[in-house]
Amino acid sequence: MGSRRRRGSRRRKSAERTVSAQDHVDDFLKHLADERQLSPATLSAYRRDLRQLSTFLAEYTGSDAWAWEDVDRLALRGFLGWCHRQGNARRSAARKLSAVRTFFRFLHLDGRVSSDPTRAIRAPRGERRLPGHLASPELGVVFEAAESAAADNGLQGVRDLLVLELLYGSGLRLSELHAINIGGIDRSERLVRVVGKGRKERIVPVTGRALVALGRYEMRRAEVRVLPDDSGDPLLVNARGGRLSRRSIQTAVKRCLEASAAGQGLSAHALRHSFATHLLEGGADLMAVKELLGHVSLSTTQIYTHTTKERLLRVYREAHPRSGES
């Protein structure tokens, strides 16, 4: 009887600790949503990474009776190894560790754990991949095809052209374009106000060609009964009048990029990468490009300098008569 009571007590404690561990995660995600105003997609990534960490800790300890206070440096190193065995690349594992760092920093600052075990953990080094982008001639092919499709003056064709002009001409993120309302573009000043990561607003220039594409699109948009949503009166709408979804924007861009062999397999983000690369190749100041892109850290923008350096070296080696001499 006594041993049965002890087993029941252990089971109750295990359940309490497991619920408590999840409560900490829920509080952390609420903090990210309310205080830092992160996007639903980012919150989902945090939730997924912490769920995987919880799964690993249950395997690592051999029990559900664990608490965040018990997690140490060795456990976190084991988690990185576990991620590798699950098939995660080093870049992905580093991102997961970043999420875990943010979580434990929250727990420590809030007094929920006595120390932060992530301070002693180094992120796995990964190769810094250059972002996919298109050269100016390749983009010319893409825009020629989009102009041709827009000549039919249908809603899809003129809308696709506007999407390309704004993503490439202003360097917008797909999520930023998706959220723009019809009044968000100032035609007289040739500016657009967008809400980026962390709900941070910035004002970005709009090209003359984008304004021309906007005028053509608005004539077709006026034929649709637009349905405002909680965010306002959407700029981009589908045939039923609702806000065009992110997936539909991505599909439209991929459809346009297929016009160029170099664009096949690239996503909408390639237009933003092309925007930054071409600005730097044209002599734009790195700090100015950082502000246009809405980057918090200059190091994020600096990855585009690798692309421009490679191009300069290639031009030098091909053009200078003595570049091949040792």
C-alpha cells in the first residue's frame, strides 16, 4: 500500500512539473506576442522549437519529471546533437538555439530559473549562404513577360506587375506587401508606409514605374467589390474582393520568375535580395540600404556585400590584362 501511494505521489508531481514547464512556455509566447509584437509565423517557429526541446528533454532524462531549472549546459549540447541526428542543418540548429536562448533569458530575468544555461553554449557555425537573386538582364526578362501579361488588362496580369514593381522597386518583404492598404501609398511624395518585423514602421520610396502599374491595377480593382478586413481596405485583392493571401502573392511571383531560367526555383524574397544587391552594385551606401530594408543590425545587410565583391572580382579577372599573372 505504501509503495502504491509513493508511486501515485510521483505521478502527481510529474504531471505538475510537466504542466508547469508548459505554462512557462505559454507565458513566454504571450510575452513575445504582447510585448515584442512578433508575427504569428515567428511565434509558431518559437513554439515548434521549444516543443522539440521538450521532446528531447523527456528522452534525455528518461522521465516526464523534469523542470526548466534542471536544464544545464550538457543537456543543451545534447539537444544540438539530437537536432543533427534529426537531420537538421547547422543553420537550422543555430536558429533553434537562438530561440532557446531567448526563452531562457526570459525565464532568468523573470526569476523563474536561477541561472541561464545558454550563456555557456556556442552556436554551431554554418556557412553563410549568399541570398538568391537575379542579375539586371534576367530581371529585365521577367518584367518584359509581366508587361506582356498585363497588356491583356485583366486583374491578374496588372496585379502581378504591381507586385513585382513593389517587391523589387521598394525592396519589400512579402508580408509587408500583403499588409499594405489602398491608402498606404503616397503618390505625390512617391512613398509607401510599411510595417516590418517587430511591428516597426518605415517609409520606403516607390518607383515611377510602380505608380504607373498602380494606376493600371486600380482601374481593374475598381470593378471588384472590395471587402475591407480588420486591417483596413486592402491594396491587393483577389477576384472575390478579399485581401490577396500571402500564398497567392508567392504563387504570382513564382509564376513571373519562371519567365527567366535564372529565376526558376526562386521565391518572392529573391526580388528583395536583388533590390539590395543592385543598389550596392550601383554604389549605394551600406547604411542607406540597411534603412531601406528595415534591418535592425548592419551585419544582416553586409551579406549583400559578398555578392557585389564576387562580381567585382569576376569583372577584374576577366577584364584586367595582368590579373592572371602570378
